[in-house]
Amino acid sequence: MFLSKLPPFSRLQLLALTCAGALSACAVGPDFKQPEAPNTSSYTETTLSKKLTTAPGVPGGSEQEFVDGADIEAQWWELYKSPELDALIKKALVQNPNLGAADAALRSAQENVSAQIGGQYFPAVGLGGTASRQLQPSAIYGLPYGSDTYNLYNTSVNVTYKLDVFGGARRTVENARAQAEYQQFQLESAYLSLTANIVTGAIREAALRAQMQATEEILKAQTNLAEVTEKQLKIGTVNKVDLTSQLTLVATSKVDLFTYERNLAFARNQLAVYTGELPSNATITKFDLSNLHLPAQLPLSVPSSLVRQRPDVRSAEALIKSTNALVGVATANLLPQFNITGAIGSAALTSANLFGPNAALWSIAGGIFQPLFQGGQLLAQRRGAIANYEQAVYQYQATVLKAFQEVADSLRALETGAQALKAASEAEQFAYETLDLVQQQYKLGTASYLAVLYYQNQYQQAKVKSVSAQATRFSDTAALFAALGGGWWNRTGPAFKPKDMANKDQNETSGNN
């Protein structure tokens, strides 16, 4: 009765006010609570030394110290002071397809949030119109036989709205926002993985190049000694076994050299792919360990901050938020569903009278639906949603444990790697001095060939291990920056900027200058 006394426009206003009031109702299901950070003040079982062991005079042997509570720079790789490395990463950040795919997934999730807000929070309003010509017998009206042929024109504005009494719509939007948050940190994870992989890939390229160079030098010395041994065989001072043994060592070193060449090619191909280019078209710089600077200060975040810095942990947290919201959606589906529909328009037999005073029509209706029996479907869906939430919680816990393990592993690797480099550089130095002395003695006839053979092999192993230890110092440093989150929170620009957009920004900047 009350509604019938209101003019049509006021009825639609009342409908809008009713919809807005429904949004203020409570939402069923559990509210999300952010997981607490692990209660620990240290990453490792035993106390770390603040300063690491040094190995002066060799790449990667400079001083390093941990700085408690220091923040991480967004472009932490710039601490290596390699323009070639910086250029490679900049190229990858605008061309890497995996990073571009993660960025597109984020934009899709963000648009889905807007779509859910529009679909769940607001009434659906549509404008419709029809025009028809009809033939109807008079008998349907209880009149004598005959028929009427007429035209009918109709136009109307229709409004439908699902009242969010129990918060199912809000939980749906909450899930969409959590999915967008998940994709955001997936993008940050891709960004961190890409930059860290390029740094470690460049270090590996430099290490393989150094090991190949060392093997070439050793091969040259072995070849020279083989020539000396062959001359001594001719004058009878050595036997055939001495020569064949030395030639075997030369051939073995050649095999090692081919292996390094293959692995070096693989490393350069991988760097090309990281930059989004074909290996045949890429121009990858040749890296050298001696041109890389070892970061002197290593930031060590407070353990309680790690869960807010790691993109993978934040992604796992977003999944908890998403599955938690879906429990609310499944719970709301068990409860009554309220719907309101309304329409206002006009109908007439001629188009000229469509908007006349006697053509107006309107309707408003409300409906309620309470599920009673659906074969246990809704209850099973709610139990499944709860199980998915529990799975997300366990996955979050596993991700946090892995994060702390990676930091602890990186810290111990840095500590032992520094000590290993010092020992490896000393071993290389002593092995070289010993080999040089033995070779001089052999040429003078005071040392046996077996001694030369033994110390040649010893020096080769020491040299390769020394280069490997140098590369490990650089890569372990990169691993620590990555394990602590990579400083993405200090970045000012987007994680991914397509090449055409980057060129556009550069041109605009040049024009302003």
C-alpha cells in the first residue's frame, strides 16, 4: 500500500536506499587475521661473525660485514659496480616474457576486482524496448468470435539487485582483492627471480671463462712439457711411458677445455633468454670476475620483518586471505537469498503515444529463496572451502620455514665461502710455487717425471677450485639479497615496463630537456 502511493521516481530511490542499507549488514564467515611473524631473534643456530674472512689480492676476497637492521636497495645488483650487468638487467626488465606474463596476470586480476565490485555491490540497470505486431482472437477476452490485429510498443528501465544481507557479495569482492594481491606478489617474485638469476648467471659466465682460461694456461704448460719429454725420449733420458703419460694429461685437459666451452655457451644462451632475445641475436657481454666488485656491507633484516619482505610469503598470505573469503561465500550460500527487482516504462499501441500520459507502467517486487535440500552440495562446498583454507595455512607455514632456511643457508654459505676462498687461494699459490720448482728440477734432471705429473695435476685442481671459490663469494652474496626479499618495497617504478612504453617515456624525457 505504501509503495503504491509513491511516484515512480521515488520508488526507485527507495530501492537504491534499500540496496545501500543492505551493504552495511554484517558478513558471515571468519574475518581474516594476518599471521603473526615467527618468534625468533636469529636466523642461524649459532652466532655469526660480523666480519667475514678476507683473501686479499683475489677477486671476491675483499672485506665484507653484516649490518643488522639495514634496508636493502631496490637495485641491489648495482653494488657489484658493473655497468655491463646493470645494462643486461635493464634490458631484461623490459623484454623478459615471463615478467610480462606476470604483469598481465596482475592487470587481469585487478580488472576482475573492478568487475566484482560492479557486479556485487551495485544494482543492474538496463534499458529495453520492443516493437511488435500481434494477432489475437477476441475469444481470449471472453468476447464473440473475431480477432484483433494491432501494434504494441514498449520501453522500460529495469533494475535488479541482490541484497547482500549476509555478506556473500562482500566476501566475493574480498576474494577478488586477495587474488589481485596474490598476483601482485607473484609479479614481485618473478622480478626478484629474474634479477637474481641474471646476477648469478653473469657470475657463472665469468667463472666459466676464468676456469677455461686457467685450463688453457695449464694445457699450454702441459704441451710444452710433453715436447720436452719427447726430446728427452730421443736421447734416452726418459722412457716411452713418461711421454704417453704426459700426452694423456694433455688430452684430458683438452676434454676439460671442451666441457668449459660447452657450459660457457649454455650460460650465455641462458642470459640471452633472460633478456627476452634469441641466443643467435643476443649480444651478451663477456663478464670477468676481476671487474666485479664484492659488496662490502651486507644488510641483515630483522627476522620479524622477513615475512613482510619476501614476495613468496606475501603471496602465500594472500592465498590465506582468498580462501578465508571463500569460506564466507560458501556460508552465505546456505542462508536466504534476497532479491529486489523494479521497472518503470511505458507501453502504447502507437509509437506516438508511447510517452503519453496514459502509457506509463511500473513494477517493483521482492523475492526470497532459502535453500532446503540440494543433495548436500552446499554443505560439501563449505567443507571444501574450509579444507582449502587449511591447506593455504599449511602452505604459508611451509613457505615461511623455507624463507628462513634460505636466509640461514645464505648466511652460512657466506661465512664458510669466505674461509674456503682464503684456503683455496693459498692452495693455488703453494701449488703453483711447487710445480714451478719441480719443473725446473725436472729440466735439470734432479726430479722425476712422476713428480712433475703429480704436481701439474695438483696445480690444475687448485686453480679451478680457486676460481670456483671466487665465483661462490659473488653468487652467495646475491643469494642473500634475494633471500631477504630483494628490496622491491624501495622500488619507485613498476616491476615490468614493456619496451615500447620504456622508449616512449625516454623520448618524453628527452623532449622535456
